Amino acid sequence: MDKLRITGGRPLEGEVRISGAKNAALPIMCAALLSAEPLRLSNVPRLMDVATMAKLLGQMGVEVRRDSPGEIFLQAKSIADPTAPYELVKTMRASVLVLGPLLARCGQARVSLPGGCAIGARPVDQHVKGLQAMGATIALEHGYMTARAERLRGARIVMDLVTVTGTENLMLAAALAEGTTMLENAAREPEVVDLARCLTAMGAKIEGAGSGTIRIDGVRSLSGAAFRVMPDRIETGTFLAAAATAGGKVRLTAVAPDSLDATLEKLREAGASIKTGKDEIAIEAAGRPAAVSVRTAPYPGFPTDMQAQFMALATVARGTAVITETIFENRMMHALELQRLGANITMQGTSAVVTGVDRLQGAKVMATDLRASGPTCALRPGW
Ligand code: EPZ
């Protein structure tokens, strides 16, 4: 979709059923590489990245079938070509998640380096360091990581920083490694836990997912499984932030409220009234929100994938908010686009100081990254 034309200026009303989580579905699809038996996934979101991952796995020889909406059948009876080509990897960085499982299953992999992206350099040194600690040799040739390992061995890996896909890649690799792997300073994101749940359903031995230390006792082989992908907490948070920004009454279903603590807390601070049930959230917001400052951090801290949405909220809030990004070095481009709508934003290093204005005007703006595109839809131009 090249462009969206949005006429703002009125509160949001209605009910939305939330999709499965993109950032859980992608690593979980890669788990299919670890077994010769079928992996049946449900609640899979209908997204370009999911289609790209299906294409990437299909090119390797994995049988991929979409039996019905939200369901994917994957079976890697054999892996003909353990390669992730640049043409696909450049469109979706998460392709790097095939590196660990290919090495564990086939003893070799050739994966294009993802390169940088709009929000930062995003190196994969922690993925490489962890796999090397498990006995892999990884060479960089013509922009590709060429990796080899007789059989990966368990290792104690202390990651220099918290990385979500780094933790997932190493967990996937360790599931079939010889012996025990300890991942220290591991990411605690709910998507990491969802992957661990799926691997456990396939017969993997994993403890501690969701904490900073994950223990994986490698097994010889994994079976198939049927697994339901968790709800998307960022999609949920984006709809809630839109309602808190534009005002209104919105009910979200098929959600996981307990994966959104930091976001819900900030929305309540902004003055929204929020009710949560087992798998639903209802929000009501009237009048201008209160200014709320946020500082992004690894889970359970405030998610970087919600930063742009809260900057948008701050542009029409009562008072001044400071929005600080600590995860990605270049994830403030949307501030310039918001200024085009008449927002009052001053950049100070990795922080944006946003003083709410009474009124914004419609203008042509650019979606600088996936998470920056959502918020501009909810603003109240010309109210
Ligand atoms: C995941 O990216 C998500 N993507 C991102 O969502 C999300 O923003 C990010 O985690 C943080 O929550 C998927 O799950 C597919 P990181 P990931 O490795 O794993 C540095 C979206 O909008 N780093 O946790 O790539 C890195 O540069 C996307 O859905 C290294 O230096 O993020 C960053 O500054 C955007 N070396 C920081 O760590 C490494 O080897 C955290 O990145 C790995 C990471």
C-alpha cells in the first residue's frame, strides 16, 4: 500500500479483533527447520513479513501451505538449500533467524548479512558470537555469513546486550545442540517466551524463558506440533494509543493484557480509563490526554515499538513530555514528520521534548518505519 489518505478530527468508536504477533510468528516459523515433522500454526497474522518468511523457507525446501486464514502448515522433511539470499534478507531483517536452526539441523548455512535499516545499524554480532561459542565457524564472504558446525555444542553465553532475535536465534540453535546451553542477559520479551513454548511443544527442553537466564538442554531430534501464536501486543498498544490520542471508546478482543503492562500504565497516566478482561481490553478517553514522558527499554520496560505512538499522543497533550529512545540510535525520524503537522517538538540528543498544541493541521507525511506509520492516523488535525 503506497499511501493512506486520513481525514481526522473525530473520536474513535468500535471493536477490533487483534491479530497474532508478527514478532512471535516469524521466529516460530523458523522452528519448522528443526524437525522433519509438520508444524501447524494458527493465529498467524496476514502480513508481508510472514509471506516473505514463507517464501524464504519454501526456497530452502520446506513445504509451506496456508490451509485457511490465519493457519500455516510447515514441514521440513529435508532442507535442499540452507541459503537465505540477499534479495529476501534485505526486505526482512528477521530472515537472520534461519541461521541458528539451519546450523543446528544441517550443520551448515549461508545467510546474507541483513545490513542496516531506517532505525539503526542493527548489527548481528551477538548472534554470531553465540553460535561461535557453540562451536560454529562463521566466515563473512561477499556479504554472506557462511557458517559450519559438525554438531553444535552447549555453551554458557553471556550476551553483551539484550537482543530479542539474538536470544531467539541461539535458543533455536541450542534446542538440537549437544549438552546444555545457558543464555545469560537474555531478552525477556513475550515473543521469546512464545517461541520457547512452541519449541517445548516440539519436545525441546527449555527453562527460564521470560527471565534473564534461559537454560536449554539439547535433544537429538524434535517432533512436530500444533501451536497458536500469541496476540500482537504492539498492534494492541497502537490501537489503544490511537484511542487515547483521538479520544473515543474502543474494545479490543483476542488480546493478551498481561503482555502490555508498561504501555497500559502510561495510557492510564495520560488519563485514559482502561478495563482489562482475560483476553480483552476496553479503553475510554475524552478530551485532550495528559502529557506522559516515556523512556524505551528492553521488556518489561517500555517498548521501543510503542515510542512513535506515544510521541504522537504527546503532540496534542496538555503539557510537555520527554520521549527518550534507548534501543535504536535512529528511531526519531517521525518527529520531523510530526512537525510537518504543526507539532511542537525539540530534539535533544536521543530525546524529543514535545509540548502539546491545541490544534494540528493535515499535511502529507512519510511513514519512516513500520511503527511510525500507525500514530499519524489518529491525530486530530483541525479540531
Ligand atoms: C526485535 O528486533 C523486533 N523485531 C523489533 O521490532 C523490536 O524493535 C526490537 O526487537 C526491540 O524490541 C523482531 O522481533 C522481528 P534487538 P531485533 O536485537 O531483535 C543491538 C518491529 O517494528 N544489537 O533486540 O533486531 C541493536 O542494534 C521491529 O516490529 C547489537 O548491537 O532487535 C539494537 O540497538 C522493529 N548486536 C539493540 O541491540 C546484535 O547482535 C536491540 O536490538 C543484536 C542487536
